[in-house]
Amino acid sequence: MRVRFVLCALLLAGCDRVVGFRWVDPDIEVGDDGPDPISGDPQLALGFYVEQLLEPLAEGDGLPVVYGLQGGTWTMPAVRTTGIANIATVSCDVVTEGGEQVGVVETRQIFVRATDGWFEVQAFPIPIVHEAPNQAASIEDLYGVKATLSCTVSDDQDHEASQTRGVILVEG
């Protein structure tokens, strides 16, 4: 053990430079020209990124529900807009065909511009839980259940778009 330490010390003493890795966040420039310009009719599109490709959410598709790294169960669709400011309020809910609201969220969100010109959030988190008083119960019984996902995005200039899809809750 002592020999290894001495060898390492000699090797390091002979090096004039130590190579290491240090992550530095790139500089982000924020312009003073205000929010991005809004053009066109307000539209909202929902989907999921699969291996870096966007797959639009169609009627009857599966709505994947995953276990969060820090707990909880979530569905995380991509939310994409055009004709709406890049800072907007997003409201989404998931209601089973039996009428139980198993997902609901409303939040202010900053969207980023995608390469195709749309604004997007690639993974918008919607918690999936049973209604009170059963919110602590397992959601295993929800897999395979038909539901409706409804989302609305609105900005401060009263531009608004909505989309509703009939889905099937699936384990993601």
C-alpha cells in the first residue's frame, strides 16, 4: 500500500498539468426585446417524445404513467403551442370514464422554442392519483382504464388553445 502511494506521488510530481473534468454551464443571453412575437392562430398539440422524436397523442392512444424519481406517479406529455406567448398558464386534467379526476394541474410555464418554430415543454408533469380520500391508494387499478386528457394553454394577451384526447391509462 505504501509503495502505491509513493508511486502515485512520484507520478503526480512529474506531471505539469492535472487533467480533470469540470462542468461549466454555458452563458445564457437574455434579450431586452421582451417576449417572443406571437403570430398565427392559437394552437395546442399534445404528444410524447420517444427516442427524441415527437409522436402526437391521438385519440385512443395509451397515456403512460411513470413512477417519479422522488416519488409519486406522473404522466408527462409534451405540450406544444403556436400563436400563444412563451410564458403562459397551462391547465390539464385527467378524468376516467367513470368520472374520477385522477390528474389535475395548473401552473405558469415558460415554453422554449423548438426547431420547427412551436413553443414547447417536452415533458409537462401531471400527477396521477386517486381522488380524496383515496389519494394514498395504489393506482394499479387504473391501468387499462379509459380516460380523457384535457389541456388548455392561455397567455396574458387572452390567446388560448385547448385540446382533449380520449386515452387509455397505461404503465409507462
